Amino acid sequence: EATGGVAGWNAIFDAVTAADDRPLPTDAQVLGAVWRASSDDSVVVCAAGGLPGELHKLWRTRRPGGYHVEYGFSCMGYEIAGAVGVKMAAPDREVHVMVGDGSYLMLNSELATSVMLGAKLIVTVLDNRGFGCINRLQAATGGAAFNNLLADTVHETLPDIDFAAHAASLGARSEKVASLTELEAALQRAKASDSTYVVVIDTDPGPTTPGGAWWDVAVPEVSVRPAVNAARADYEDKIKQQRTGD
């Protein structure tokens, strides 16, 4: 049974991480590229957004200590700072950071610290232009798109952030890539670098890999939106399926 489960998991991994002709890659496809570029003793570090769920479902840890992901509180901004600590604790291991644009903006200054300490990191920034995970949650609970993706915000001017230039300003080597093929080539350059290296790629904020546990996020009991009422009915059904612990 275990052998069959592993085979099924590997088949899903291959399917969802493979490149295709979509305009922008998914988180899973970027994860696959990073995994293929990582070495046996690599450590992956992540913390917030949709990425922890994708990593939990798909990352294949090769050796003990190779998976460092903060789940409990979705600590946005932990990724780079935490990775510096990981590198200090395991200086001989390659440390890959996977971080969304939202988390990167929350806290990025430890890039300068990693450069100063010689604590080399390989950082992949997935730019979906907003908070894609929360936007999906908003839609799943019946809400209308609002203020999570930059395109849906009320701001008069949408920021056009050059993350590669920003990382370079902190002393890191950096580049932005336009495809998964370019990403894989850039990750090889990052591995060969003797200093912290940041690779930026635009991603699709919508798709996620199927599967996972139910997320208990309450839905309003009263709303004029039919979508919210439908989501509330589904929420109440899910509540009935919870184990009480008695």
C-alpha cells in the first residue's frame, strides 16, 4: 500500500511540476524547477502564502534536515531571515529560499546580512503581483475580489516593483527570468555563485495543486451575496464533519 501511495504521489509530482504552454507558471512548476536544481544536501526554506502547502504536498526531501518550513502562523518575512539562521547552522549545505512577492516586501533586509556574513542563499522570488493565497481564500468564502491582487486594489497607481534591482541594491547578485527554462539556467548560475543570489519569476496567482486539509475559516452567517450564503452552507457542512475529540 505504501509503495502504491508513493508511486501515485510521484505521478502527481511529475504532472503538476512539468512545464507546459501556459503564459505564466504555477507555484508547483517553479517548485519543480527549484527541486531539480537543488542538490542532495540542500535545505529548502519557506514560510507563508500558498507555497507552504505546495511544498508540503510536493517537495521531495532527500536527507534529514532538508526541509525547513514555518507553518503555524504563516510568518510573512520569515523566509530570508530564517534562511540566514539555517545557513549559519549548516554552512556546508546549500540553502534555497522560496518566497512570494508579498513576503519579500514584508522583510528583505537580511539579504544584506547574508552578503555581509558570507552566508550564501539562493532565493527564488515568485511574483504573482499580490497576495494570491488570500485572494483564493477570499473567493472560496464567497467574497468578491478586493485588495489582495494588485489588479483588484483601490490604489490609483499600481506599483511596478523591480525585485531583482532591489536585491542587487542590497548586495546580492540577481536576475529576473521570463520562463521555467530560463529559471532552471539561472538556478545553475546561482549554485555556481559564491554569494547570495536572487532569481525573480512572474507566476500565476490562481492555480494550486489539489489535495490537502480543510481550512477552517468562518464565513459570515448573513450576507446579501448569494456566493457568501452558499459558502456558509458549505462551511456548516464541513463543521459537522469535524471530530470533536470526545
